[in-house]
Amino acid sequence: MMMMEEGGDKVGTGAEERRMRMKVMVAIDESDGSFYALKWALDNLITTMATVGEATPDNEGMLFLLHVQPKFQHFVYPIGTAGAAFYPASVVEDSVKKAQEETSAALLSRALQICHDSRVKAESIILNGDPREKICEAAEQMQVNLLVMGSRGLGTLKRTFLGSVSDHCAHHAKTPILIVKPPEYLKKH
């Protein structure tokens, strides 16, 4: 709703303009919870952005899909009684990195297809490192208006021992964050 003040100034359009230009980042991993969060964002945020006013390059919102690959850990395997160490061969390291890249590509391809089916343009990003840190850094560097994440629905005990990426981001991200809890049927898997 737009109102005019005396003198022709527009009043009440700020929220609509912000919504149309909103940059949203959705963190994607292999969990059903992250894909549920993406679908929730498409249904509840992005569709609203696309339907306010006429979409032009100047006012169009942007959706970023972020996946963070954990760094490859170099393990030392003790062998023999002398305690000699064995580092994995570069062939093993290359195959692990290739598998990570294929997994990332498959996850983001699935996420991009969901966006395409909803007629929403999205940009995918793959980073390497600790997901907790990289998600917070990317949201800040890209100056997104909202970070959307899924929750695996871990109980208090599991979250304490395993840690929670969404919990860490909720406390450390410098941008607003929305954690989408999965429905009960997804928690059981």
C-alpha cells in the first residue's frame, strides 16, 4: 500500500522496497532439514518477494544457495611396531576431494532444480572449511538480509556433544537468521 504525503512524497513503501531487493542465503547440506528450509523460504519469502511489484533487474531479490565442504583431514596412521607413520597417498586425497566435489554438485543441482521449479533464480556457492565459520563469513561478506538454515532437530544431549551448525550461526552470524525446524516426519529419518 502506497500513500502520498503533501508535496507528493511517498509514504509506506520502504518495507515493500526492502522486501523486493532482499538478498536471502539458504545454507544447503545433505540433510532433509536443509531442503525443507529451502522449500519453506521459497514458499514464504521468495514468492512474496517475486509478487510485490514488477520484477526488474533493479528491484529483483536474490537467492543464494550455499554449501560448505568440510576440509579434507590428513590423518596419520601408525603402522608397524616401530611407530612409523603413514600419510594417505595423494591418490586417496584426490579421490576424497573428487567425491566431495561430486556430492556438492549433486546437492546444489537438486537445490537449483527446486528453485527452477518454483521459477526463482538462484546462485549457488561452494566454499571449503568449517561450515559454522564459513556460513557466517559468507553471509556477512555478501551482505545478505537474511540467512535461512534448516535444523536437524537434534536433542539437547546430541547437540551438546555433536555441536550444531545452526546453533553456532544463531549466536555468531552478524545478519538476521531464520532457523526452520523440520516437521516431525523428517526428524525420524
